[in-house]
Amino acid sequence: MSRSDRLGQYEQSSGTLLEQQQWAGIAALIDLSESDELAPSGYATAAVAPEPATEFAPPAGRERRYARSSLLLPAVLVLQAALSLRLIWSNTAYQDESLYLWAGRLELAHWTHGASVPAFQTYFSGSPAVYPPIAALADDIGGLAGARILSLIFMLGATGLLYCTTYRLLDRRAAPAAAAFFATFGLGTELGAFATYDAMALFLTALAAYLVVRAGRAISGEPLLVLAGLVLALAATTKYATALWAPIVICLAALTATRGPWRYRALRAGRLTCYMIVPLTLALITGGAEYVRGIAFTTLHRQIVTGTPPLRVLDIAWGWLALLLLLGILGVVLIWHDSGRIEPIPLVLLAAALLAPIAQARIHDVTSLHKQVVFGAWFLCAVAGYAVSRIAFLDGKLSQSVIISAVLLAVSTATGFSQASTIYASWPSVAPAMPALARAIGTGPGTCPCLITQESAAEYYLPAADMAGPIVGPYTFTYRDAALPAGLSGPSAMAAAIMNGYFGAVEIDGLRTPGMYRLLRTSLRRSHQYTLTYQGTWPLKPGEPTQVWQRIARAST
């Protein structure tokens, strides 16, 4: 049978299923059935340019059975949604979630009513004008759960884009495996239940990568390349650290070009860089010096928070990425075996997973590591998916595929379940503490200043009417009185202020350092100016319960 006859049979038997595959997941965003769609791997038609060297598919006789794999994408998305939804109602807002949602409310009030707004751009690690207002709108509709579900939608979109990108970039058999591993990646499911800008930034990065890959295969792909540059710029604006993966997308722009010498590919990468840099430059000019200072403070010259040794940072990242990294390395080797030469695309995808661990190890910090490794994992899952889809055919038997894939997916799901649960239990619930704090503020003598360890949670949960004075957080505080003319700063200043009954109410918990917790609790007990009104145990640190203290009314003279 001729090659064209086999192609005809394939299209007749699997066309409907391929159409389902193209519309699954992300079809509402981008049409996958335009005229520049490639023929199945290993074939070429008169209307479509020959497949580039980056296609690593096995013999085309097996393609018919793999078309059925398109039915797996909806199941993968349902699994991912279930893994994230179980977390959404399991804990109150984390401090970052509270901060961004509160900031979003203020930004919306500023836009609509001209209300004053703090200079969030000086210390936010993403533009306060992009994600926070969008999340605040979701919060207005569905509360904290609504804002978290918005993140889940972004993560589901990222999974769909990974499926589409892998389908075009490597192998259609690898697409469902790549999507499944990303959907069950524990840190990814945690981001799908986390109301921060990370999910939106990851979705935009994934969209840019897909547009670049699609543009490389299109007959006239320049508009898609322009759009990819704009999306990359928006991703970097949403979260500044997202720019770390912009070179990966730019490399894909060069490597996926189907025509021309390397000079043409380099020019293509250069054009994409310009399409990204120009809008970013205009945004910085519009934002002004405060944005420049904010980017320098939060990203370029980030302060060390944890002081973790570099090897320990890499060890933590290895614990999260071990399975995917091993499969990714195997995928690079198998692609080398299938193509007969070392291919650059899988190496670039593998390198993307190493950027976050290396960057965090350089600054000795793990504060954002659990979020940033998800960006690299998105690229890594593509080549890991190729390895899983290819392993089963080393002996030529499809029957092994179900067993091997099921075992690896079960391991990924189990470890991911544990990882996400652990992270989501890493901060104490403020559900009972906030009402108790509101009562302490409303009924105590005087009003704030109030010392609140979870400062942003109070801003988010308590009505503005309750906060009749400033809130003091755990980060920066100075205190002076007649006995301390030079003044104190930090925890020692808080302790001195407590001893003098400076705060109207105090909330402490184990979210900060044990030393700070013990110092403040001891000061509250010894001052004889406060009474304990609430205490709740945090399972992670039972010896450091959440406490709310109210200032005792002074006797009138």
C-alpha cells in the first residue's frame, strides 16, 4: 500500500477523533483546525510542508490507535480539577492571597472612585494593576473560593496548552501523557487552588509557547509571533520572575522554524524578543520610577529571607521534581535514539526545569521555590510525556503501555497529593481568630494601632470600619518613648510597646520564627495589660497556638 493510501485510511478512521482532540481543553481560546494543521507524524502531503526534523514519531502504522488518546484529555482535566478543588475550601487565605485580594479591591476603588491606594508597585513582585483587580472581581462574585477557582481555570488552560504544544512539538502520543503528569504534579495542583498571580502568569507563558510553536508551522506565522511577544510581555508584567522563562520560549521560536537557514531562525528569535521588549519598555515608562524600584527590590536584588544553603535548595527542588527530571532525561535519550542525533528542542525543555532551582540557589532562598518550579515543570512534562509514551514500545507491545503509564501516573498522583496537602497545611487557619480579633478591636478601650502577625489577612477579612487605626505587621516596626529615646526596631520594639500597653489588640501565631513568638507571648503575659480572648491550636506547631489578646481597660481616676 502506498504512503498516500495509508494516509487516506488514517484520515477516514480517525478524523472525528482528531477533531475532538483539537477542540478539547483549549479550543475556546485558539482554533486548532486551520489549514496549516500538520499531517500525521511521518507523512507529508502536497498542501503541507514536510515534517521538520523535530518530529520523533514511530512508524505511521501505529498512529490509528493513538488518535483515541484524544479522549484522555477531558479525563485528565477532570482529575486535575478534582485534585485542586479538594484544597480550595480546606484553609483560609494565605498571607499572599489576602494581600493581593485586598490590593485588588483598593485598585478597583481607585479606578472607579478615585480612592487613594498604597504604593503597591514598590514592593509587589508583579504589577498591582494586572492580576489583583481581576482576582478581586472573582472574589466579589464567589469570595475566596471564587478567586481560587479563577486560578484553577488558568491552570486547566495551561494543561490544555501543554497538550496542544506537545502534540505539535514532539509527538501526538506524548501529548496526553504530558498533560497527565502536569495535571497530577503536586505543586501545580496547589497553584490551582491558590489565589495569587502565579497561575495567571503560568497560563500566559504556556500560551506564548504554544503560539510560538504554532507560528513555526504556519504558512504565515508572523502575526502569531507578534501575539506571542505581547503575551510574554503580559506574563512578565503579571509576575516579574516569569521573564526567567522568556529565553526558553525565544529558543523555541528559533528551533521550530520550518524553513530557512540558522540565520533566518536567529532573526525569528530576535523579532520575538523585540515584540516582547517594546511593550515592556512602554509599560515601564508609563509606570515610572516606582515600578523600576519595585522590580529591583522584589526580583533583581531580592532580599534573602530563608538563608538556605545552595545545595539544600537544590535538594528541596530535587525532592519535588525527581520523577519528572528522570523521565525528562530518559525522554532526551529516547529522542536521540529515534532521530539518530541529539535534538536541541528536548534539551531546551529539560533546561527550563533547572532555571528556578538554580536561580533560588544563587540567592540562598526557598521562599518562592515551590511556586517557581511549576513553570519549569510545564516545559519538562512535554519531554517526560514523550518518554512515557515511548517506553512501552521498546519491545513492540502496546499492552505494556497501560501498565507502565498507569504505574507512573499513580506515583505522580500520590506524591503530588502529598505535596499539595503539605503546602496547604503550612499556615494556620484564621477562621476563628479574625472574629475574635474584630471583637477585641470593637469592644476594647481605644482603637488600633493593633499588632497582627497575619496583617494582610486582617486587611482582607475584617471590614474597614473595624480597623479604626493602623495595623502593625510583623516585618517593620519602630517604637520610642521617654525611656527609649533612641528607639527600637523589630521584635524587640514590639515587645517594648506591649509592655507599655501601646497596642489595642494583639494577634500572634506560629507563622513567624519561634523566637519572635516566644518573645511576644512572654511580653503579653508579663505586661499585665492584656487579657487572652482566643486561643486555637495549629496542628503543624501545637506548641505555638494562635492567640488573640485584648488590652485591659485602664481604671479611671
